[in-house]
Amino acid sequence: MTNYSDEELLDMYSNGDNPDYAFNLIVRKYQQALYWHIRRLVVVHDDANDIVQDVFLKAWGALGRFRRDAGLYTWLYRIATNEALTFLKRKKNRYFLPFIDVGKELAESLEADVYYEGNEIEKEIQKAILTLPDKQRAVFSLRYYDEMKYEDMAAIMGTSQGALKASYHHAVKKIEKYIGS
Amino acid sequence: MTKEPPENIRQELIEAGSTLSSGRHRDGFSVPDAYFDTLPQKIQEKIAERKPSDYRIPALTGRKKPVFVFIASVVAFVAITGLLMIRHEADNGHLALTDDAFSMDLISLYSSLDPYFIYEAVLESDMTVDELQFGLEIEENDDYQHALNEYLEGISDYYWQDANVITDPVN
């Protein structure tokens, strides 16, 4: 991982002689955080792999016009979240499946996934998370696994901190109910 | 980025009465060996494949515009226009929008076009909405213009860019 700050990386990208190198450093800095965030939403490694590559391709295309009103970190997370949610939406539209079936399908993918090493408790938590609506899953993942502040989450999800707190609270309750049943 | 202190996350779970507060749980996902060592290289290779300079040729108007960008812009506009036409009803031989809001919903549902691609296409080409209309020899129509503006602003918002960049006249 690079030790450069986001500002330094952006300056290097826009002012330097080698923007490709600067972008490569950005990829190295954020690839793991973005990949894990996407993976928690789409579950399957191959899908997460495709999406994270698309996210960086799109970031590369738009970075030259990035206005720095927002942080690079929240901007990348926003693209990643949107891409993952769009992927899930298209998946549902493609198969004409109601919400619960996609959740089941993802849970089955979890069972068969060779790149899943969670213990029984962790797997049960994942299955509980998969019963949540997609956006609520994203909220739960950002808060519980990424330990993100509501302020940053609000910038990424494009909603208020109050709405996010309520959504997270309901998600926790639903997960608790699933695990306890 | 600063993370939320773990004790705050835990306190939140305790207050919600959740057993998740008993300890930290991993998500359990893993990746193939050396995955993150090779990912940056794969991304760089994809970027190299998509360098816009590969597509640029002199434009008829004297400005350098990638052909594919212009085509993509035209395709985007035709798609939007086509969707609007679906919602038109014949009214004494004239066409009129029946429901702007519903038309916008139809546009948003048109998922086969990659919104980022359209956004990039319009932006890269330096074309404005007026230029798009002029290029397609479509008479000025407030409904079309409004719909196209709304659509492009939506795409801008999606990627957190300045909507004015692509909806205001360049010159």
C-alpha cells in the first residue's frame, strides 16, 4: 500500500509527467478496500473481480475532471457502491426474480464458494445479511465491516446521516431476528 | 479517512440489543493467491486497451472529436428520443407528451446503455445539448431538451461530477 496522501496522489496525477504511475498508486492504495466492499455486496469472487476492475476503469476515465469537492476515498467508494448495486439490479431484472430469490441465490453461492473461509457463525451472519435489501446491506457493510463514520457513509450513499442510522439500526434488528430464529 | 472507533460501533450494537456486540466477526471471504499483487497490472492493461487516443481522428467540423464518441452521443440521444416517443399520443396529428415524469422513469429504466459511457461520450465530444439536436437536425423542442438535460444531470450526479460541464454551452 502507498504512503502518499490522497491529495498528493491527485496532484501527482494531474501535474506529473506520468499519470499512469500515479493512478497505479491509487489502485494499490484502494484496491483491497473497494474489492472487499464490493465482494460483500455481490458475494461471488468473479463478479467482484469484474466490478472492481470496472470501478477503477471508470475512475481513471473521470479522474481528470475530479473536482476534489469530495474526498477521493468517498468518491471511489461511491462509484464502487453504485456499480455493485447496479450489477445486482441487472441480475434481478435478467432473471425476473423477486428480492428473496436473489438473496437465496447469493446464499447458495456462498455455500459453494471456494473462496469463502468463514466459520459457521460468520456464515450464518452472512446469510442473515443476504436477507436485507441491497442498499441496506451496503449500509450495514460500510458501518459494521468497514467501521465507517456516518458522515462518510452519507457522502457515499447520497443520503442523510439520520436515515443511515435508522437503516443500520433496522438492519441489525433483522439480522438478530434471523440469527435467533 | 478516519474510521469510527470500534467501541462506538460496539456501543451501537449493545444499544440495539444485538449479539453481534459480543465480539468482532470477519466476513469470511477470501481471494485467490496473490490476487491483489496482480490486480493493478490487470487494470493497467485494461486502461491501455481503452486509451481514447486510439480512436481520435480529425472531425468534419475542425474540432478533434473521436468518431465513436459522436456516434455514442447520437445513439444516446436517439435512445432517449425514442423512449419519449413511446409515451407520445397522437393528438390531432400532433405529438404531445402525456406524462413527463413517467417518460423520465422510462429513460431511467433504459439500462442497456451504460450511463458512464454516455456521460463520457458527451463530455469528451465537447457537444452541448443544442449541438446534439443540431447534429441530428431535430427541431428545438423543450420537452426533448428538458428530458435530455435531466438525464445528463442524473448521470453527472451518479459520478459526482459537475452537471454544468455537460449541460451548459461550451462556447
